[in-house]
Amino acid sequence: VAAGQCTAVANTATIQATAPFAEGASAQAGFVTPVPGGNANNSASASVDPVCVSLSLSKNDGSATYTPGGTADYLLRACNANGPDAAAGASVSDTLPRGVSLRSAWACRSVSGGGSCPASGGVAGDTSVAVANLQLPVGACVEITVPVNFSANPGAY
């Protein structure tokens, strides 16, 4: 399967004994040869239907300069542009740079396609953002607003 493609996978395996066993004997726990007149089924199969999503994440604050002791808000935007499946329970995390901390809780909202996310989280002073349980149907985006403080201490950077 090429990058960006999705497919279901089926795997079937059969356990073959390489040495003779007496009928009803155990080769290993769980694999028993048949009792006289019986049949052993030493095969198993599993089908995997992976969830295929087209996730993207962007980060922007619209600024090219930062002032020690100042504040800013930046945006994290998570989208599932083309699916083909919904992204249920996706998460976003972002570690803030040295000298930067949350000034208050982050806030999350749907911006398109019926996406959903927790309304807010984190507390002032945190140095990372972690948003769990994003629900992103195909074509959906959510946006997380992250309010930050920049340390006034140049040594913090």
C-alpha cells in the first residue's frame, strides 16, 4: 500500500505440528490434537479495517516579533480534510518554548464540518497544551486558541 492509501488487511495463520503427537495430546497449551475421531482446528484469522484519516495541524500567531514580558495568542488548527474516515478521539499536544507559559486556559471550538473538542483546558503557568478527544468528521476542523505570556527575564529563553 502506498503512502496516503488505506486498505483492509486479512491474515490467516495455521499451526502445523512438526512432530507426531498421540491423539488427544497437547503440543502446547491451547493447541490440542483431536481425540480419536475428532478434528483439530489449529488455525486463526484476523481482519483489520484501519481507520484512514487525512489529519493536518497548523500553528500560527500572526506575529513576527515577540516582546519579553508581553503576551500573545496563537492558534492551533486541526483538520481531517479528506478522510475517508472520521478521526474519533484524536489529540493535539504542543510543548511551549522556554520562557513561554499559558496566561490562562486554552479554548477550543469547531470552525467547519461539525468537528468538536473540549471547550477549554490547562491553567495559567502551564508550559504545554494537551487537547484530547477531538472529533473530526471528514472535512471538519477545530481551532484551539492558546493565550501565552512571555517571560520578562531574558535568561528564561
